[in-house]
Amino acid sequence: MTPRERVLIALKRKGKPDRVPFEMSWGAFTPGLMKIYQKNMKTDLPPEECFDFDTRSVNLNPTNLKSDFSQYFNSQIPANTIFDEWGAGRFIGNYEHFTHLKFHPLASATTVQAIEDYHWPDVTADYRFEGLGEKVAHYQQRGYAVTGELAVTIFETAWALRGMENLLLDFLIKPEIAHAICEQITHLRMIQARKYAQIGVDILRLGDDVASQQGPLFSIEIYRRFIKERTCKIIQAAKKINPEILIFMHSDGKVEDFIDEYLDIGVDIVNPVQPECNDLEKIEAQYHDKISFWGGIGTQTTMPFGTPAEVKQEVTRIKNLLGKNGGLLLAPTHLLEPEVPWENVIAFIEAAKNSWYDSPAKNI
């Protein structure tokens, strides 16, 4: 069975593949752990090639625009500020890959017109997708399932532009501003979704962190009013091109209250189902025949603080709980931090590669 067959059988819930598919989430390692990986594995290959994940991913080519966002800020911009192509400015943190998001270019916008006139990025330009179709075909010919990356889909991009506090207030007292920002982002995301579907990705990976570890960041009604139907439009844009494309939705935190909302709009896969803050038994019992799971291995508990034996035990537990009938792709719930012992990384890989539904001999 090829990795692509394994992934699609599992995530389409067409039964049990030979074993549970796996990967390591969102780039696999932080920079510190990447150095440990290179030292221990003695390779320049990316982790997905070295460890032979069941998936590969494609993302937009870098922008050619040289945008100046200083006009959107009244205060002096420190020299060490890094702006992304959307115009959000960050300080480099003092630990690993972390940054502090400080500058929000739409924070002072007071009219819908100002939002419509904003310097929106060229994320839909043809050159941003140049060569991606060939890359998708190459990965699929090698036997891998391919994901197209479209995370921080609406909400996270909106609050990066407006500021979290401002956007949450807009939801309540300036809804026209919140609608305008979300609508502009949705328009761009719909075009991107169509293009990802056209180049043939198997899975479109969307994502918005709408929950903390205690519960939703805002009411379900707010989600429905500003985010849900717009996310549905993005999904429909992709599925109109390719009805078979699988839709992956990421949200960190306690997402139990959102799964019904995701089902309403055509989500096929929920990620990362953090075991630290979700009732996995309850979720499995209620949704195992309706939605697939991607993740499940805790990066706040098992991966950094378990023993290698405990990592392997947790892989088996999650396989037997969330993936007992298929419907699971094993992965850590986020990228792995440098405090994760290297022995635990290897234990996860070994356990995932041996997560057979029957004995390996029966799958040769």
C-alpha cells in the first residue's frame, strides 16, 4: 500500500489501511531541535524525507512585492521589526522561533473604505503558484498524499491585521469593520483554494485558532456570524473544482464545541485534537463516523515529559481510541520544541511506523 493510498483510505474513512498514516506537524521541529536532528541523523534531508512521512506539502512561492507598511503606523518602528506580506509587524523573540506580534496595520482603520483600500498582498498571483502543480504531481507519482497549506485562514489573519482586542471589540460594537476585514481575506482565500484544487492537492489544510485550552475564544454565535459561512465559501470554492479534495481544519485548544460547526461546512479532518484539553473518548464516541482526526500525541505532556516507552504506549492508545476503525493520521499536536528528548522523537517514529492494524506480514 502506498502512503497516499494509506492516507486517503484512512481520512476518507473507507476502512482500515495497512497501518495508521503519520507525519510530524507544522515543519516538525523548532530550530533548536532541527540542529539536534541534523546532528543525530547526519543528514541534510528534511525530516519528511529522512523519516518517510506519509504526506508531503506545498505552499505559496515567496512574494516579489517590496511593500512599505510604515504609512499605517504613527509610532516609530524599531529596526528589528519584521513585517509579513500582510503588513503585521513582529519582534524576534529571545527563544527559538517565537516572535512578539506588536504592529497591526489596520488597528486605526475607522471605515470600511479604508479597509478596502488597504495594501492587500498578492497571495492569489499566478507566479505564487508557479511550479506547484509539477511538485504535487511529483510527490503523488512517488506515492505520497499532498497537502496544500492555507492555515491562519480568516480569524488569525484578521486579528494580526487589526489586533486581537480590537477585533474582538469589533465583533460586538463595530461589526461593519470586522465584516469588511474578514470579507477581504475570504475573497483572497477563495481564489487560493481554487488554485490549490486545480493543481491537484489531496488535502487543503485550513486553520484558525478559535479556542483556548479552556474553551472557545468567543461565542459560537460570533463564530457563525463572522467566520463560519466565510470558511464555508472557501471550502466550497475548492470542492467545486475537485469534489474529492479533503478539507483539514486546525485549531489549537479545546475545540469540542466547534466540531458540529465544522461538519456543517464540509470539514473532513479536525486537527490537532490536543489530549491535554479535549475529551478524546467523548469526541471519538460522538464523531468517529463523521469526521477524521489528525494528531492526538500531546506536545505539552507525552512528547517532552514521557519516557520513550510512554511515547510508544501513547501512540498505541491513540491508534486504538481515535483510529480503531481508520479515520486517523498520527502526529504530534504541534511542532516539537527543543525540550523534547531525541529518544522520544525516535520512539514516536518507530511506534507510528509499526502501528499496523494486522501483523506486518499480512500487509506485504
